[in-house]
Amino acid sequence: MVFLNYLKAARLRTLPLSLSGIVVGSFLAASQHAFDWKICILAMLTTVGFQVVSNFANDYGDGVKGTDKNRTGEARMVASGAITPKQMKRAIIGVASTTLLLALWLIYSAFGKENFGYSILFFCLGIGSIIAAIKYTVGEKAYGYSGFGDLFVFLFFGLLGVVGSYFLFTKSVEIQVFLPAMTIGFLSTAVLNLNNLRDCEEDSKASKRTLVVKMGVAKAKKYQYALVLGAFLTALLYVSLQPYALPQYIFVFAFIPLFKNLQTVRKTTNMALLDGELKKVALSTFLFAILFGLGQML
């Protein structure tokens, strides 16, 4: 039972979303004949570790502040009393430590002893990722309570996830790679925006000043349209800059459920009903990563 509680706190449904950037970066590297299975697997394990740390910290931070007391959707373990704050703290430390060890293994596998500068850079990024994951809701100056969560998700899930993983394989950065990185960033932020739309009433009561609380529901809906459309346009621009090949456009199919999501967001007046849309958009993002990647290989 205790293990199941931690499994619930890990929020397994968020993991495909966190892996999407690694999938895209890996496929792009493979299209340049620079793929390595060991680096790919270690990058995925490290990313999952970062995500679990983030989810544990979010459960802990919102739980001790009372934000999750009347929340919609999945029950939170600290808020419900299933896991004590002290137990969750230990879990955060344990997973963070394991993830750092995985990150070190990944860095050594990618750069060896020859690229010490790159190793230091990625180690600092790893430390920064863990600090950012924890500070999202933990502490008096948690940036998730000030409306900066969207920026964090865009940077870490999108730019760092795609460009960073691509660099691990190729040891180089192509400016065009930032376009699909922005696509993943926009879609990941769209998932967070849906989450914040769903929780906007309770967040406002708990003084959690998310971007949705700051701008209001009407503007947050328009923000959702802009995020999904921005994701579509950046992916389209990337493939249009490549030599023409019809299979590259297969990613369009992933946007069918995403555009349907926009219709649902537009029509919904009770924000709590958006809970089911979170999984749909997260899985559509993962589907995009797979289809976009395959399009680069065919």
C-alpha cells in the first residue's frame, strides 16, 4: 500500500510528456547518424527521475501549503495524509540523489574524459533542473505561485529536452533544432495551462498566482489556442526548411486531437471538467514526438 501511494505521487501519466523532448532529440540525432542506445536510455531514465522529483516536490509543496485541500482530479498524497511531509521529503532526497547519479553516468557516457567543459555544463544543468523542480512549489518564494511555471516548462521540457538530448549525441547544436524544441515546449506548456485552468478557482483561494489566475479564464483560453497553434507552426516551419519528403508531414495527425482540445476548451464553462483533457494533450504530445521523429527517418 505504501509503495502504491508513492506510485500515485509519481503521477505516471505525466511521464510520456516528459519523455517527448528526449524522443524528438534522439530521432533528430539518428537522422544525422549520431544515435547511441546507451545515451538514449540513460537520458530517458534521467528525465523520468527529474519528473518524479518534480511531482513529489509539487505534491509536498502544495500539500503543506493547503493548496490541494479541495483540488479536482487525482488525489494528492500529502494533502490526503497518505504520505506524511517527512516521508515525502525523504522520497524527494532519495529520488534526486539517484537521478544525479544517473545524470553523471549519462554525462560520462556522452562526453567521456575528453570533453570536460561539456561535462561541467551538463552537470550544472542537472543540478539546476533538480533545484527548479523542487522550487516550483516548495518554499516561500516558489515560482509556481508567482506565474513562472510556464516559463520553466517551456525551457526545461522543450528547449533543454530536445536541444540538450540532441547535443548529447552530436556534440553540436543546429539552429533549426530549436524549432521542434519550441513545439515540444509549447505543447508541454499547454498541458500546464490546462492544469491551471482546471485548478484556477482553488489556486486563487490559496494565493497560488498562476498565469491563469493572473490573466483570467477568458485570456487563458486564448493563451491555450496560441500555444497549440504555435506548436503546429514551429513544427511545420522545421519540415518546410528540409528537403521535401511527404513522410515528414505525418506529424499533422497528432494535431487532430490537439485541435479538438481547443474546441473543448472554448466550449467548457466549468473548468473542473477539463481534467480529462490533460491526459489527452499529454499523450498527443508524445504521439507528435513519435510521428515527427519517424518522419525524419523515413
